[in-house]
Amino acid sequence: MGARKMMALGLDIGGTAIKAMVVDVTGAIVGRASRETPASSGVEACLGAIEAAADAALEDAGLRRHHMVGAGVGVPGIVLSKTGIVRTVANLDGWSDVPLRQLLASRLGIPVLLANDANAAALGEARFGAGRGIGNLVLLTLGTGIGGGVIMNHQIVEGGNGLAGEIGHMRIEMTRPRPCGCGRFGCLEAYAGAKGLIKRAHEALADDWKRHSALHEVAEGRSIEAVDVFRLADDGDFLAIRLIDDTALALAAGIVNVMHLLDPDLVLLSGGMTAAGPEFLGKVCSFVRELALEPVAGTPIRYAALGADAGGIGAAALVLK
């Protein structure tokens, strides 16, 4: 097969946008496009938007569908890759036991493979990013909530029900646990996700009746964002520092649990909260060394390398064997 044939479509379905990339066998993006996720979020409407994004990316690359070895799709929900069924999708209505692989293969006329979006991102980092050449790694996605993907022996670990890697919903607190967006209590996401950080910031401001923290000024002018807490912590704000330390400790507890269970060779952190920079990563690593058993306490923890492209590149990697 010629080098030109060794390209694949990587499709990353999000709640607001559908991103399409044409990716070559080295992981390089040679064409890209995006389309807005239809407001109706119905399956048929989304299929049309996925197809439109794919064709626009192909046009950007100067290629056609038959030049692709296939298409990989990252889906933000529970995916059974072996059957090609999407059981549920976060933030999209009407998605229940959808045979997405079959439907898309029929539309595109090329082979299609599916994965959960965090699993796809983990595969992208393992094949072409910060984990290149490492067979066993775990990726944590740090955004509004916390997701995760697990790669063992160079393969995605999906589990029997498609739920492997839902790291954000491991329970890290049993005493007076915080509520999580999933409806349960004490989940890692409730303590280390951006939404949980913001909630804790408001609680801390309510207790700071002497108004020592500059976060009061932020809260009075607009909604607090996670970046505000990190910025003020860098400036030495005592309350912000405490919030960031608590976040780093909670995240470290989750990472240590993953290390003790899976013993990966590398842990990667991705998502919006990684913009906090090296100081936050250093705090997480310090707490991990305190909490973890030897020898996993020395497992490298790094920021991921592919950024927002990880999901699309990883989706393409599903078919770029």
C-alpha cells in the first residue's frame, strides 16, 4: 500500500463541535475542519454534521474518501467498540444504543472504528504524543470534570461495559463526601475538577468574612473561573493557595489509586486545568510521592503533548495500525 493510502480520518465528537482531521501514519495532521454539533443533538442530525466535517477535512487535505484506510471516531460517552454500539453520549440527547459504526461506515463508504473520546486521546498520546513508545500509560483529562483513558500493552482498556477509565468517578472521600455531577458522592471529579474547584472557592469566600482574599473582587465582577484561582495562587493569595493545594492533594489521591491498581509506566495529565503550569504539576507529584507505595511513587507524571488535537489524532490511530 502506498504512503498516500496510509492516512485516516480522525473524528472527535464534542458537545459543541465536531472536529475532523486527516492524519497520516506519523500522526501529522494534513487536513482539518470542524462543524457545529447540531443543537437538536439528534442522531441523524449529528451524522450529517460528522459527514460534512469529514468531507471538509478531506477537501482541506486535497484528498478523497477512498484515499483513507478508514475513519476512527471518538465519542464522549459509553462505547462498546467491538460491536460498534454507542450506549449513551454525554450532553447529547437521543443517543441510546446507537449502531454508530454501521451508520457511519454506510455513509462514508470506508471502515469505521469507535472509542470513548478520552480513550482515543490516550491512544493518541501513546502513539504520537508524550507517551510515544510507552505501552502502559494512563491519561487523566482535567476539565470541568475529570475523565480518563487507560492503555495497557499498547491497547485501549475498555472493560466489559465500556466504563474502564472513568477515573473521575472513583470514590476518594467517605466522610461527609461532596456531591458529584454523576449523582453520587465523594468522586474525584467533585474535588479535583474545575467545577468542583469553583464550588469550593465560593464556599471559602463565604467563610472569609474579613475579605482577606482577592477572589472576592473577582466574584463581585463576574463568575469565578478556575484560571482565576490559579492566577491568584501564583500571586500569593492565601485562600487561592489553599484551594490549589487541596485540589492537587485530591488529584494525587486519585492518581495513587490508579498507580496501585494498574502500575502504569507513565501518567499523563491533559485538559484545560493543565494551563496551571509546572508549579501545579510539581505539587501533584510531591503529594503522590508522599502517598504512594514504592516503587510506583517514582512513576513519571507529565503533561500531555497533543492538546486539543489528541482526540482526533487518537481516533485516527484506531485505524492506522
